[in-house]
Amino acid sequence: MGLGGCIILIAAGAILTFATDWDMKGVNLDLVGIILMVVGLIGVSTFSSIARRRRVVMPPNTPVVEGERHHSRRDGYSDGYGV
């Protein structure tokens, strides 16, 4: 479930809890709404922690060699200046 699904769960739970006054026999809609909001919050926290781990930048494994030029042609355009 992505971030959008979690936000929809939170919104649906809030609507059931705070914006409705329906009475269903055998079902407590306030409790169902609170459960949906809690599940949505757990999903958002899980999604954000996973997304944070994916953004970790690892250092490159190849060494950086300075001072070498990689351009073999000297036609005026390979060095980026056009002259």
C-alpha cells in the first residue's frame, strides 16, 4: 500500500468517526473509523521509514582520478567550449 492509500484510510476513518451519525446494529462505526485511522498512520510511518532508507546515498566504489582528460578528439566541441 502506498502513501496515497494510507491517506485515504485516514480520511475514511475520520469521516466515519467525526462526520457521520449512522447507527448500525452490531457495528460501532466510531470504532471502525478509529481503527482505519490507526492503520493509516501505521502505514504512513512505515512508508516514510522505507522511503528514508532508500534515499541513503552510498559513496562510489570507483576511485576518482583528477587531472586526466578523457577527450580524445580536439574538434572544438568535445571539450565543451566550442572554440
